[in-house]
Amino acid sequence: MIAECGLDGVQLDYEICANGDKNFLILWKQTRHAMPKGKLLSVATSMWGTAPFYSFYWSEKYFSQVVANCDQIAVMCYDSGVYLPRLYVWLMRQQAIRVTRATAQGNPQCRVQLGIPTCEDGGPSHHPYTENIYLAMKGVREGLSNPNANLSAFEGVAIFGNYTTDAEEWRTYENLWLNQKGKSDAKVKDNHSN
């Protein structure tokens, strides 16, 4: 399909892939070898998390194994089931720290996108009061300012989804990300040089 349709690459969104799933690692390696050279191989992933929640979250070790054969990961930082806003900010901060670190260790060429939510509707796993663009970006920015994050692996944030993002959410994105990018980059560099 890549060759026939002229695609730049593929992104697999295999949900839900449990932490440590060896069959996914085999599929991933085979997919990489079957693809034409120079084409993008990307994967939409679960979030980083800790035991006993590995049915839904991945460990740093598993992130490192998955990224060994890909160019980009898009971490789906939503549908976490987290109800408390402070806990969600903490969880987002950990994505920016732990996933960038694991990615840099597993494959220094791979890049991380952190998916941030703009969905108002959701089931028991999504609480819009908690999982929203403001709190997600707050956590990401705090995580990127942490010296344990690996900025070389970070590519950016990915809003989910464009069709659910209203004008106010776009303004929040512009204010917290686009308008602060230069300022936050300088701050992040200062923090990492200390």
C-alpha cells in the first residue's frame, strides 16, 4: 500500500496492547522489515503507567522495546480513567519525562508525540473536567521542564481530535503552547543546564 498509494508511511493503532505483549513486538519488527526504506513507521500507544495497571498502561521497558523498530510514537494521553485533576496533571508530567527517556534509550532516532484530549463526551474512562487541553498541556510543560525528560526525543503534542476541538480550546492551545514555546524552550534549557 505504501508503494502503490504513495504514502509517507503507516501508523498502527492497536488497542488495547497490554504491557509486555511479545506478539506485538514480533508484528512490529516484521512490519519494519517489510516496509520500503525511508518510510515512516509510527504507532499510537498506551500511556506510561505502573503496576498493577499494565493492562492499560506500559512500562518504560516496554516503550524502549517498541520504539526499537519505529520512527514515531503517538502516546494516547486520554481515556485514563483518572478523575482527580491534580492526578491527571501528574500523569501527563510523567508521560513527558518517562516516555521521552525510554524512547531515547530504545531508539535515539524515534520521536514522541503526546496526544492531548479535547473530547467533551466520554464513557467511564474519560472525565472532561479532568482530561482537558488545559490540564494536559500543563502536565506536558511541567514534564518537559524536568531534567529527567529527554528533549531530543520530543516532537510535539497532538490534539485529539480536530473535530472535537472548539474555538476556546484552540485559544488555550495557542496561549499555552504556541505563544509560550520560545519562553518555555529557554526555561527548559536553563533547567537542563543546572
